[in-house]
Amino acid sequence: MRVNNGAVIQVRSLYKKFNAGTLAVLDNVSFSLEDGESMAVIGPSGCGKTTLLYILAGLISYARGTVMIKGDPLKGPLRNTAFILQDFGLLPWKTVRQNVCLGMKLRGVSKEKERIICDSLLETMGLSQYRDCYPARLSGGEKQRIAIARALALKPDILLMDEPFSSLDTFTTETLQDTLLEIKAVHHLTMIIVTHSIEEAVFLGDKIMVMSQRPAHVKAIVPNSQAGYSSYRSDEMFFAACRKVRKVVEQP
């Protein structure tokens, strides 16, 4: 049954268990995201944040509840959803160009169209000079930009990211956060990012969903209307939002 209420992603009363139903991971999780909206998900390690992303990507099932994407029940992976993993997910035996083109190749995109899209994305990411290099020669920030380019090559409407900047230094992280905001605006992406950083959550998320210990329920969804601007990091409203989220995180 199709439900059309304006939400791009709508999750209601979501439960997930592992180990034949003996290990509860997600407990009555509900939220919704509108077109072009972003949400950062933060919570303790192992609480189920990554599991939630895998469910939204259509890669694993759930015990009960509903997950609707653009008004339709989610029944498996969708062409309009891209998922960027924490470890970049690059194939070390393929060049930068081949990694970016991988998803397009699997979808049967012509070689000429592949080349045009790939070259445009590599230029946007500042990686044109590395197109024939292998990932081992690149820095962590460059690898992450390749992973983002590969995701964007599929022209997604929804972007899911699992701690994409956790292994990078502060300068590289902030540069890529700024790049991500630009990409989100240009491509009008609806985005969910899992992070352990309160500052990153506040900088990137129009909403910040704070989750509890496992089995994870939603402690609070904090609105954050100032997100989306590179100057936000130096604004007193940013620090106030960080304090507000930290208070929720520290609540029992």
C-alpha cells in the first residue's frame, strides 16, 4: 500500500532483533525526513545505528514496524539510495576511475556516459589527476572523496553514510564536511549520517536523532535549523546546539 504524506523517509515503530530473536537491537524507533532534509544519528557504540542504516538501505530485514520510502514500503535495495561505508568500500585492485564507475557498470550504463559522469565527478572532487591510480596510493581523505563520487555517480535521491570521516584528521574532516554540504545542496539529497561526534552531528544534521544504549530507542530528535552553512562552526548558536545535544546524550 502506498502512503503519500510528503515524507521521503518514514520509519514507524521499528524493531530489530538478531540471534534468532534473542538479541534486541532496535526498540520502537520512529522518525521521518522530508525531501532534501538531513539527519545525524548519534548514540553509544553498538547501539544499532549502523543496523538502522542497513535496514534503510534495504540490505537487512527487521522484526516489525514500517519503513516507507517516498510513500512505498521498503522491500529491498532501491536504485535511488546510495550507501557509503565507514571503510570507504573501495576495491584495491581497481583504479580510481574503475571504482567510481563500478555502480554504473553494474547498471549497464554505456562506456561513454560512464566516462562523462566519472570525469565530471572527479573534477568536482579535485581528483582528476588520480583517475588512473590505485587506492593504496591515496590518502584517507582522497579515498573518501572517491567513495562519495561513486555514490553520486548513481544519481541518488537518498544518501546514507556510516561514520564516513571517523578515521580522518580534523582538517580533512572539516574540509570534507563542507564538501558534503555543497554536494547535498547541489544534488538536493535527503541524507542520514551516523556519527559519534556531537560537533559533526550538529554541523551536518537538520535534525539530530539521539539514541539510547541497546536495545536502542530514540531519546530525542533535536531540531537544528541553522545546519547547512560552513560559517555555522563559529556561530554561538552552533555551540549552544552542541550543548543541548550533549545534555540529551548524557541523560540516563
